[in-house]
Amino acid sequence: MNAIPAHLDHLVLATPDLAATVADFTRRTGVAPAPGGAHVGLGTRNCLVSLGGSSYLEIIGPDPEQSDPVGPRPFAVDELAVARAVTWAISPPDLDTAVATARSRGYDPGDVRPMSRRRPDGTLLEWRLTDGDTQHPSGLVPFLIDWGSSVHPTASGLPVTPLLELSASAPEPEEIRPLLAAVDAELALSEGPVALTFTVRTPRGPVTFG
């Protein structure tokens, strides 16, 4: 199994304090994440780092410049005490076909819904992704994303920390593996507490986050 899954779009490092986590990432790696933009109405914003190729790391946390959203913030950031890698995303060749195929295999990755944000330069990014209560609660089964005609985040000159490895653990790995297969995803998975771990190459050597 490859250390880096095929069709990997991005990893999600969620945090209760975006500025502090960005500062910690910069200190540990020697690479400063770039501002991504605000998710208007959801109460979050992000910073990004390329993982090499068309994959990236999204560091996401509460946006102090927005009022509290009506519902919970994405990725349950309000429930976190510390930053944590909470999930990942793949970009299949055809999002709608991938959803239908997964459902035919017994796993519902969730309904497809549109989202958008503006980059600091004003460019509007629009994408579609799977979301909903049917996704596996561990976060180890990736959600699916399609950037359509938007410029992919990695095409905007992001700082780079190449991804060396992505792995995970779960109390019952055999429960997760069929769900990964349903969305045509591979992930190195071992037995243990629910955790998603990734290692990047940096000017300060390999650094692991989880």
C-alpha cells in the first residue's frame, strides 16, 4: 500500500485556535502556512500548505472576525481542546458517480452540497463535497470533493511541505476497511485509538502531526 493515497485532495487539521496552531506549525516546520480565506456563515477560516502535487493541508479554526454561526462550526472545532488531524478528502474523477458507487457498495458518504470562499486576493473558489450524518464518525473514511472549474488551492503558489506518509488507527480496523474500499480509498490502518497521523518533509526534517 502506498504511503500517500491516490486521489488525495487534502488533509484537515482542525484547531480551536487557528493563530496558535499556525504559529506552532511554523515553529516546528520552518514553513509558514498561507492564509486561505473565510467560510462565511460557518464561523471558520483556514490557512493552507501544499503537500506536493495537487494535495494540500488545510488548517481550520474559528474565525474571530465572524459572529457565531447558527449551527456548529465545521469539523467540530468548538469541541476540540487541542489541534488534531480530524479527517481527509479525496477528489475522484467523477464525484456523482463515486457517491452512487459507494452507496451501491453499502456506504453512504453523504449528500453532495456546494461551498465557496474567497481567497485573500478576492478570487472566488467554489466546490462541491459530500457531507452529512451518514459519514463515518471517525473521520478516517475520506469525504469526497470536486473543485469543478475553480482554480485548485494548490495552484496559487502555496508554501510546500511534501507529504511523506499518511496513516491511521482504529479500535476495529476491519470495520473501516470496507468503507474505504467503497469510496476506492486506501489508508494504512492499524489497531488502536481513533487517530489520523501524517508526516511532512520540512527544512527542519520530517515532522509528524496527528
